[in-house]
Amino acid sequence: MELQDYKKFITAAFVNNTRRGFANWRDCGGLCMDVTEGLEGAKEGLCAENRYVDLFELCNWTYVKWSNTDKDDSNGETQDFCSCVYDIWETIYKNGEHSLSHEQMLDILLEHLDGRVFDYMEDGIYDFVLKHFKSEAELAKKEQFLLKVMGDLKCQIPENEILQYSLHVKEDYYVRVLADQKRPIKEIRDFLKSRDRYTNKELLAQIETEYGNYDEAIRLYREQIDSRPDSYWSDEPRKALMEIYRLQGDTEAYNAELYNMMVAHTGDKKYYMEYKALFTAEEWKVRWEELLDEFADKLSAINLWLSIEDRYDLIMDNAEPDNEYIIDAYGKILFGLYPDRCLKVLANAADRQMRNSKNRRDYKYVARTLKRIAAQPGGKEIAAELAAKYRAQYPRRSAMIDELKRF
């Protein structure tokens, strides 16, 4: 097939999945499927014929067309489409250099950073460019390109302040290029110190690590954790610290951070099991009792750990008086061990739900709880008693009476 035939196929996919140029949320999935299938078919055919230049042009043309098509891609179709394109770019980069040099490929991608694609699709091009093209000449070309982009943004910011964020992003890209060039670390430090951004420390810590400046990287990661200890912000610095300690062979420091991650993510089994594996069976008996003491006032936070250690007696305690979500998670075992207590938890939960109910949707939720009660041995009578009690308490709630009529 000729390149134009592939383009016609892609164009037809856009035409068939849009209405007056717009793809609504129902059509956008079909659009993504048809377009990516077209690109995958082109990849197979053109790669077999070593026509990497044509494949690259088709990908880029489709990338721009997707960007400029009005759509409701709230189900993530653009992400799926971009993933397909990046995979094809990767194939061209690895296998097509004999017909499309990396320098030519870089030049073409840089040309596409002229505003013809929007927002995160432009960021996707930057991401690919930054991860590839690492020869001295290619890095120099990327550096000069970013210097020009940053210069243009600085000129526009006085009249359009929102571009300040774009400048920050491009500065991050620029620093990545400097690091790839192995420029003196002082130059990179000085550049990052010249601007006021929270991400400076994170970016510099990554580069210090790449340069083998572990002590400085550790200091920066520690500062990030201290300034924002919440796990949302501290997770990545802690993971980075764990990797540095692993590289250094510092077992004690690694294990300390592993413990911190385990405590921050009590619902994540992998950290718990890795930490537990540090101890012998006898040592773990002692350490486990210590952990129970440490979490004595918040045992419900470690229900996963308790289940691993077969402490369902404590999980049952945590479920009482009305924490039905614990019954949801561990009910299969808990009902086998403590059937009456589990039913009481669900009954208490139903009472609470009824007190807080205001509309039919709420009553449906109560009905679901009663249904769960009725499904257990001896539960039908309890569910019926609860339903009768609610009807007596709230005789004028017709919607409630309707939802509970089966009990």
C-alpha cells in the first residue's frame, strides 16, 4: 500500500467515529480502536518493507490529526492512542536508522513542538525526545532548542502570566539535557538555585544520584521528606533513598526506610512481607508483639497484618460495634469463627445507616445490608426483625417501606 492509502484508512476512521467533527464519549472508544488498529497494521506492513520514513510520517500526521480533533476522551482514549504511537516511534528508533537517521528523526520531532499539538500530547513528544537521542550532537541540538523555547516564553510571560508554568516545565527539561551531557554538577546546582520551585530538590536529587553524589542526594531527599512527611509526598523520596542504600549496600539504612514504607502503607502486603523476611521465626515472634504494642491504639489500621498473622480475634474486635467494611473484607473467615458477633456488627451498621438515611438511595443501601444479614444462617429472622422495627419507627417513609418490603 502507498502512504496515501494508509492515510485514507486513518481518515475514514475519524470520519466514521465523529459527528460534525466531534467524537462524543460513546464514539471516542471506537475512534481510538480503529485508528490504533490502522497504525498497527501500517507498522506491520511498512516495517516489513523497511519503509520507516513513511511509517514515521504516518504516525506524526495521525498524532497531529488526533490532537486537532474535538473529542470527549474522558475514558483515557488519548492515553491509549499516544501509547500506540510511542511504541511505533520506539520501533522506528531501534530498527529504522538505516533509512531514517536519529538526527533526522529528532529534527522532525522538534518541528512538531511548534504548537501544532496541545498540552500533554506535546509533553509526550518532549518525553520521547528527552529519553532518546543521546549523542553529543543530538544533546547539543536539544539544548539549543530548549534555550530558544525558554527565551521565547520569557518574552511572552509579561503579557501572559500563565506561561510561567510552561517555562518551569521547559527548565526541567533543560536540566535533564544538561545532566545527560554530564555538565559540571555546579552548573546544574546553580541553575536550579536560580529559580524557586518545590521540584528543584527532587530533580537535583535525581541528578546527584546519577552523578554518584549519594550523600548530597540523601540530604536532599531527607529535606523533602521532612518538609512534607505525608506519604503522598514522601513515598517517592523514600523509594529513592531505599535504592541509594541498596546501591551502597547500607542494609541498616535500607531496612529503616523499608519499615517507614510499611508503616505508611499498612494495606500493602509487599512491604510487610519484605520486612518480615528480615527476621528469623523466633525473632519475628518478638518483633510481632512489639508491633502490636506500637499499634495498640490503632489496630484497625493493620487488619491486613493481623490477617497474615492469623489474629482474627483482633480483627473481630476492630469490626465492633458497626464497622461493616471489615466484615466485607474478612467476613468469609470471621463468619466461620464468630457468626453471632458478625451478625450483630451488620445489624448495628443497618441501624446506623437507617438513622442517617434521607432518600430512596439511602434506603437501598440499608436493604443491601439486610440482604447480607439474611444470607447468613439464622440471619433471615434478624433481617425481618430489623425491617419491622424500621417500619414501626418511620411509618410515613413510603420509599423506605417499599425498599424493605422483601424482608
